[in-house]
Amino acid sequence: MSRPLALKLGRVIITISKENYLKTIAEAEAEGETVIAATLARWLQISPPAVTAGIRRLKRDGMVRVAKDGRIQLTAPGRNIADRLLNRHHLIERMLTEMFGMEWYKVHEEAERLEHAVSEDFEQRLVAVLGTGKTCPHGNSVRADTQRDRRKRHWMLLDEVRAPGELQLVSVYERDRKMMEFLDGLDLRPGVRFSWVCRNYDETVTIQTKGQTVQLGSPVAKRVWVARTAASD
């Protein structure tokens, strides 16, 4: 049985729209963006006036605070809700790939639709079956990693690599379906190893993967996280 479309916390009603705002703030922060109203309008693909109204409601409910420079930050209650949605999203993505065999580049959009309808009982059942501690099909952790978190694990963006050697693709920006389909067509997905060859004058990156030489443009290279393998250390 799915939970109601609105969750009541004390006197505050948390709707699906509010959940989307809170999760998006956490995700945008993790991508290193300064979260202001324009950031949310771009991420959520809605009008600036709609974002202004949405932020006003969240501020009234004590879910966010807005600095004088317009920067939007989650309060503790807002962070708790965002983390809960991120956890459900992560579990649903894993369920779709590990239990149903859905292609890795499709599951983000499906999880976006299903995450609001999952009951706590079903969430706990997923945890019991799938376990915890694993990454999602895109290589991302259950919570929104910051770029600092990723760099502590010695990850780097493909765009930042400067020396030849073997790399492993570890994480992909999962909100760009077309990019993920493009990578999948090249047999590039989290866990795959490939060789970095060079960075070209036009800012493309040349790599070798599974016997083929491929040029990747900057828009892709700036959204793919990699790690050097033991063989290239």
C-alpha cells in the first residue's frame, strides 16, 4: 500500500512538490552548485515565480533558510526529509536493476516517479532484501556526496585527468538520460575500465575502451567521475 500524497509532520503538511524541492536542493549542493532560486528553476524546469512561491512555503514551514545573498540552505528538518527521499530513490534504483534487470540509464526517471509512493514498510523490505552500503547503478552513494567527499576517495572528473593510464569509471551524473545512453552505447558505465590517452586542443578527451578509440566532449568529461586503477598507480 502506498503512502498518502501528503505527509503531515506536526502541523506542517509535506507535499510531493515540497519533497522535490528539498531533494533537489540537496542534490544541487552535492554537485557543487550555489543554490539560489535560479538554480532550482533550472534543475526543476519550472518558472522563477513558481520557485519563489515554493521557497516561501518551505521557509514558512521551517524547512529552509534563505541568506541575504539569496542562497538557500536546508534546515535540520528539511535535510531529514531530503535524506529520506534520497534513500528511497537509491533503493528503488537498485531494485529496478538488481531485481528486475532494467537498464542502468533508465532507472533514475523511474525512481523519480516511484519514490513518493513507497511506504515505510516497503522501504524496510527493500533494505532487508538489498542490504545497505552499496552504490546505485550510476555509482552514487545513498546520500548526496559532495565533490569534496568524492575527492577524499581520490576520485576526479574525467575532464581533470592529465596523465595517461588506466582509469575506472566510478560515478556518472544521473540526471542526464541522453548522456547516459551515449555512454552505454560506448560500453562505458560505472565499473568499466578504460585507458586515458590525451586531452586535445579542442578540449575533447581521447580514451581507449574495449579496442576502440573514442573522443569525449567536455560536457561529458565534466560529469563523469573516475579513479586510477592499481595498475596505473
